[in-house]
Amino acid sequence: MTSDKKGSCYCEHCRKDVSWHINPVNHGGQLVLTLCTFGLWLPMWLAMTFSKTKFCDVCNQSITEE
Ligand SMILES: [Zn+2]
């Protein structure tokens, strides 16, 4: 694997290699949502916590990896 460049990823919105970041989950807000939905939001909260979606530093859109 020679294409493993750390710190950059192809963004299909910018159509170029960009640096990226991972949005931290707002656990306080998620807790409120979970309580308001009587726990129905809990799976979404867990999914957001464990799925490390990359976001483009340039356009702030999520980067989907092939
Ligand atoms: Zn972008």
C-alpha cells in the first residue's frame, strides 16, 4: 500500500486532496435527545460515537471513502 497518505484525503466536493478532521460528538446534546425520545435516539448516538466520519477542512462536507 503506497497510497496511504496521512493527513490528506480526496474530497469529491472540492475535487482535490484536502486535509480533514473528525467532528467531536456533542455528548451533552445527544444525551438530551436520547432523554427526549425515551431512548430511541440511543442507537444514533452510539453510531455517531463509533463512526469516525472524516470532514473536509476546506468545505466541511463529510468525506466518503471508497
Ligand atoms: Zn472539500
